[in-house]
Amino acid sequence: MQYAIDASLSAGEFVDVLRRSTLAERRPVDDIAKISKMLANADVVVTARDVDGMLVGIARAITDYAYCTYLSDLAVDVSFQGKGIGRELIRITHGHAGIDTRLILLAAPAAVSYYPHIGMQKHESCWMIPPQENESGAES
């Protein structure tokens, strides 16, 4: 597996690996403009590619490089899961953002049992404000 910090990842490749993982159902994969903006404004994008160069995993994070790192996307192609790719993507992301930062993520329902398995601690008090809808009923 080849891992890299990859700020030039295309929106198409990102959507493709989201679809091959379980994350596409919770991401705006049909809105390429939003996906492109998500990539452009990420501080850290780490990719995992197989020996043929196919993207099989991604970690996308936002960080201040001092106190906290929010791991907003961790996606691994379902046919490559269980091989340590997610764990390595997290390790590289955290290392690049600063190992002294607090790495934070919101787990996808299907992945809740995965994170304790790799040594992450559950936090009981996460709060959020969901996206607001504009006059047309679409998220703004």
C-alpha cells in the first residue's frame, strides 16, 4: 500500500472511494461543487493506493496544528477493509497534523465498534448544529 499526503486529489476520485466505502450515503456525493470545496478547504488529505495506483482509502482532516484535529472523513473501499488501512490513515493524518493535537471524529453508525478496537476513546458530549436549509429547501 502506498500512503501519501495528497492535496491534489480530484473530486471524482474522492467520490469514487466514498462510493466504494460505506461513507457515500452520508456525504454529498452528487454535489461535485461541494465535494470540491470540501477537498480544497481541508488541511490534511491522506490517501492510500494499491500497487496499481487505485485509490482505496482516504482520510480528510481540518486542524489548527496545535490543539485539535477533526478527522472529517475516513473511508476505505469495503474490499480492502480489515487490512489496517484505516488505522494507518489515522496514524499518518495525526502525525502530519501534530501528534500533540487531540484527534476528534464522529463515527459513522457502521463504524462505531471499529474505533475502540484501534485504541480511540469514546467521548460522551458531542454537540452539533445541523446544516440550515435555504428557501428552496436545500442545505446551504
